[in-house]
Amino acid sequence: MFPNLKGKRLYSILNSKCPRCHEGDFHLTKKTYDLKNFGKNHERCSECDYRFEKEPGFFYGAMYVSYGLSIAVSVAVGVAILVLYPSASYKVYLAAILGGIVGLMPVTFRLSRVIWMNLFQHFDANALQNKSDKTI
């Protein structure tokens, strides 16, 4: 998906790929709503051997990103209700916003981890070559 973005952080974020080589998958499964495994990810990149979790508790910072994404979902749902149903009661707003946040929780969880990881690692075009040099 989005091959013309290869080498940009957005490519890694949208495809849940390794931030260093953009080849290896970050999550164990591609199914976001596989509720048994949606929060599990690989320990290392299968292509360039990049270690995803830099230190114990590294992904606690992703909670801030998840909070921001949840606020964005809340605002989007609130504006959509305001535009589509201007006379809706506060109960409709509350139910729709909570439903949106809970319904999109697996998406925001996975996305926030990939965004957080991409804040600390940039794309390295030579990452795969460097791995092959070390194995020889």
C-alpha cells in the first residue's frame, strides 16, 4: 500500500513496517480486529534485525499518541453528528463518541505504537545491506 511513499515515515506508519528498513512487519498479524493478537508485535525486524522495543517500557510513551488519536476521533464524530443531526441530544453525542473510541481502540492502539516507534528511528536505505555485510 502506498509504494510511492517508500522511504518516508508515513509509509512505515500506514503499512506497519519497520521504521529503519520499511520491509519487515511490526505486528504479528495483519488483522487489526483479531482481538486475541491485535496488541502483539515482533521483537525484532525480520529483515534488518532492528529491535523494536528499545528498552523496557518503551511503548508506554505511545499512550500519549493514543490519547491524541482518541481526541481526534472524538472531535470527528462530534462534528459529524453536529453537521448531520444538528438537533441531537447530548446522549447521542456521548453514545456515538464512546462507541467510536471503543470501536476504533484496536486501530488506535496499533497505530500509536507504530507512530511512537517512528519518532525515534529514521529510514536507512543501507539497513538491509549492512545486515548482509555482517552475516558474511
